[in-house]
Amino acid sequence: MKTQVEEEFPGVDAAAPESSDRAVLAGLPTGEGEAPRGTPVSPPADASDWPSLAQNAEALFLRSRPLLERMHAEDKEEATELIGRLTAALDTRDRTLLRETSEKLNELLFFVAGR
């Protein structure tokens, strides 16, 4: 059975090693499938900590979903591209790409949420 994130973002493997239950580990609500609102998700200070990076990406996936519906076409296109990069970074366990892409997506979501 696919998780809610896997259904929303094909290619994301929520059962990947060290991240089998990223939402729970990140302290996110699992029933509603939404990240807490009001504060931006920030990448962890220690980028060598893979579980923290993966949890942050999961939080961004969850946070982006409701915002995608109200984004302008340009922002939606950029967000979709960044989500694809996050998925690729998770698949390849590329810490640098994951950190950089998380920062960019976080900034975009913060901007969109503030509108």
C-alpha cells in the first residue's frame, strides 16, 4: 500500500532505509497528511545527518501539496521541478542536492504562503 506522499509524488519511496516513517520521525501529523503551518521548514544545520535531511524533505512534500493548488502557473512549475529534484536527491541520497533544493523549495513555499 502506498503512503499518501508516494501517491501525491510518484517516485518518492517512503519506505526507503532510514526514512520509513519520516512523518512520524519529524513529528508531523500523520492522519491529516499536512505539515504544521505558520513557520517555514528549515534545513538542518548539520547537512551530514541524512535522517534529518530526509525528514525535512518529507515535511516540504507535505507542506507543498495544499499550496500547489493556489500557486500561479510559474510558481507551480518551479515547485513541481523542485519536488522532482527532491525526489531524485532522495533516490540517490545526494545530500548536497537535497540540501540546496530543500532551501529553494522552502523559500518558494514561504513566499507563496505569505500571499
